[in-house]
Amino acid sequence: MIKTIIFDFGDVFINLDKEAPIRSLLKLGVSQFSEEMTATNIKYEVGRISSQSFVQWYKNLIPNASETTLIEAWNSIILDFPEHRLRFIEELAHSKNFQLILLSNTNALHIEKVKENMSQDRFDRFKKCFHTFYLSHEIHLRKPHPEIFEFVLEAHGLTPNECLFIDDSKENTDTAKRLGIHVWNNHPKKDDITELFSKMKHLF
């Protein structure tokens, strides 16, 4: 029996364009997306460097780009948050049938952009739906590493087979599955979180 539902954020609730930052940085003069860039992005995502240091790193890489332009390029991944998904999670929270946890790989600049796009009021409504709201840059852990799932399980005293984890990345759901957690690897273009109870009815 599922008692706890753990949700990803991007491409589960909020729409993303994951290729947009790469396209934008290429236009600004980056010749290719290097391993060093990936490593820097991950450091930022787990809060090991500040937003200022992160933007400065890219400024050193692309001297002709302004800080504003670089932030806009980085945040171009963040799109809209459809109202029907917000209503869905509010109704689910109101039912009090499950413990709801958000577990997201994200960073400070992206969260600010999320708030800008969806409005502070709607963001507050969304955050209020969850018992706990875990962001990778705040807890210094990220998916797909098993440590982040073990952290959540231990912090809440959860039994893995009583949990459902929903994420658009198969790499992330594969890790959770290996730990005994039920998973739904949703496809952003084919699935909608509002279909949760029809798509995963075998668990409920």
C-alpha cells in the first residue's frame, strides 16, 4: 500500500525545455558543451558554489556575454506551470491520503525563475502542498545518486515498498527502483501528472 508519494518537479509539474540552455550558450559563443561545464553545473546544483561564482565562471568562459544574458541563457530551460497540475496537487494534499514529498535537482537561479514564471503566490500554494520540499542545492545531494533516496527514506522513517517515486528521468527512477521504491518514469510529452491514479492504478 502506497503511503508516501515522492515527486520530481521539472517535466512533472513545471514544463521544461532542457535543450534551451545549450542552444543559448552555443549562440553566445561556446563551441561545445564540455565535461568541465557539466561538472560546474553539478557543483552549482548541489550548492557547492554560489550563484555569483557560477555566473562568474561562465563570464570567464564567455567574456563578451553580460551577467544578465548568461542568467537568461541558464534560465531558458524553465517554462510554464499549467494551472490544472497545481489544482491536482492541491486536491491531493487536501485529501490527506498520502504523505507528499518533493525531491528536485535544481538550483537557486532556476527556483527564482520558477517563481517569476508562475508568480510567488502560485509557488507558495504549490510548496504548501508538500510535507517536505527537498531541493538539491539546499540538501547538497542530487539524483540519481542512491544517497539522496536513502536520505529521504531515513529522514522520514519510510518503508521503500510503501513509497512511489515519480520522475521523468529513467536514470533517477532506476536508482529508486533498485532501493525497492515503486516508480513511475513519466514521459513529459505523453503523460501528465494528473493521470497518476489511472496510469498507476495497480498500486492504489
